[in-house]
Amino acid sequence: MYKKTVSIFSSLVVATITATVPSIAYGVTCQETSRINTYTFSGCGVKLLAQNQSVSSNLDKLLRQGRTLADAGKYQKAIAIYQQAARLDPKNAQIYSGIGYLEALQGNFQAASQFYQQAIAIEPHKADFQYGLGYSLAKLENYQAAVEAYRRASLLDRNNVNAHLGLGAALFRLERYNEAIVAYQVAIRSNSNNAEAYASMGLTLLKQERFPEALEALREAVRLSPRDAGVQIKLGTALLSIGDINGGLAALEVASRLGPRNGEIQFQIAEIYQAQNNPQAALKFYQRAAYANPDLVEARFAAAEILLESQDYLQAIIMYRQVIKKNPDNADAHYKMGLALHRRERVREARKSFETALKLFEKQNNYEGKEKVETIMKELED
């Protein structure tokens, strides 16, 4: 049973551990600016103004304007304004950090890392800047550099639990599991009520097949945060991996109830059922995931695969069409829909799907895909 689960375990563990690094990391540079509005960008301009009494009225105006735009979600316009402010006050590290935060909010992690590096060049001993840099680098999958940034952040601020969690996540990605466990242990010492630290440590222990310790950590995570669907998924994964089917499925059902409208949670549960060779249960959760998050194309494609294999060709066609509508360049979806149409004896439509798949595979230089399409098309001609 363990080997069946481990195929999904690696990707699921990586996803859930990476998620322990909170996106609010980019706002910590402004944490001290506003005790009323902690971890938001809205206080940054006020702080900068207070720190620089001699600042020009033009700089004051730019900072306030940038703050207003950032609060309104107009990040690119805010960035342009803050860049103007940076030209007026080029030694103000908080401005560069704020720009890095706004870039990260938009998923522009390369730009975010560059602006955090500019902030660090001015104030190298600011833990929050190092943390933001570490998060950005982790998102870019530059895990070794992320480890270094997170480690600097944790040394500069030993009570920064998020820095320890981020360090553990990056080390996990590098398969340096013993070091990752140490990072999670430090996080727990900093905050013994942090459920995510216990959960992440539990999954890392599970990766090392240290099952009793892993379950102990994961059950502590559930005790601390019983209504956290992600924690329940991790516990369920652990229980399934050691062959406790009833316990594992019970934890997954709890997770499903806790996050019925969370497509990612439903998708993760479906993946686990798929790894357990339970396609019908997997199909149910893939469909729930697709309903909860219409943009989660992976869920629709996986559901279509199960429908095709179970010979429910009509429903498979419907699902593949939904996939293609969202992702028209998905060559495999065109090919599989062609197979479903062929099984329904809708030869003309099937040929059209195969022709589209063939063009896409050729465009992608996917010779294996091209060969399988050409083979099935010859069958249609016979």
C-alpha cells in the first residue's frame, strides 16, 4: 500500500509544504508601520514619511498616491509611482521592498526578487527583506538560493516562524530532509501552537519512512487546527501510506467537508484516491474540483481520462470538450476526444479531432504523440 501512495505522495507533499510559506510574506516589510492594519501595504507610505522628516512634498505626494493605488489593487500603476519615488529617494530600502511585494502579488517573482535584492543592498540586516527574497526565489524554484535567504532571515529574527517554515520547505525540495526537520523543530520552539510546522515536519518524517514520529506530528497538527482541510489531507496521506485505509479515507472525507468549495482541496483528494486505484471515488472528487474551480483544467482532464477508461464515452466527450475550450492547444485532449468519438462511431468528428491533435503534436515536436495519432488514423482508413 505504501508504494501505491508514494507515487502521488511526492507531488502532494511538495505542494502542501510549499504552501506553508504564506503569501503575506511580502507585506512584512510594512508590518511595523501600522499596528491597526498589520501585514498590509497601506501603512508603508505613512512610515516612510515619518522616517524622513525632510522628504520633499513631491515625494510625499508620490508615496500617498502609490499607497492609494496599491490599496485599490492597481499594482502596476502603484509600482510606476513608487519607482518615481525611488528616484527621488534612492537609498530608501522600504520603497524597493514595497515594489517587490507588489510584483510578487502579481506572480512576477523574478522582478520581486530583484527589488528585494535592491532593498537588501541598502539594509542587509533586515530580516523581512531576506524573507521576501527567499519566498520569491522559492517560487522561481531556485531552492539553494532560497535556503540561503531564508537562513539569513531566520538568523536575523529567530522568532520569525515563517522564515523557519520557508527554510524547511526549500530544504525539503532539495531532499535535505534532516535539515528540513531541524528547521521545523526550530519553528515549533518559536511557536509551539503552529499547526503548519507540525504538519510539514510530519510529512518530512513520512518521506523518511519514520512512520510513528510522522503520525505523532500530524495528529498534533490536527489537534491544534482541527478545521484546517490541508492538515486533514496530510494526515490522510500519511495514514494511507502505512496501510490504514479506513483512517486515511476518514481524514480525507473530513477535509472534503471542510473545503467543499475549494477546488484545490477536492483535486488533491481525487489524486490520492487515484493513487489508491479507486477511480470512481477519484472521479467524484475530480468533478467536485472542476465544479468548485472551473479554471482547474487538470481536474476536468483527469475526470475525462477515467470516463474514457470506463467506456462512458459520451460523458468523456463532454468533459474533453470543456478541457479544449479552456486549453485549445492541448494536443492530448484532442487525441483522447477523437478516441471517444471513434468509440461512439462518430467517425467524421473523430477524424477532425485526430487531425487537430496531429498538427499540435507536430508543432510541439512530440514525435511519440504524432506516431500514436497516425496509427489510429490509419485504422480509420481501413
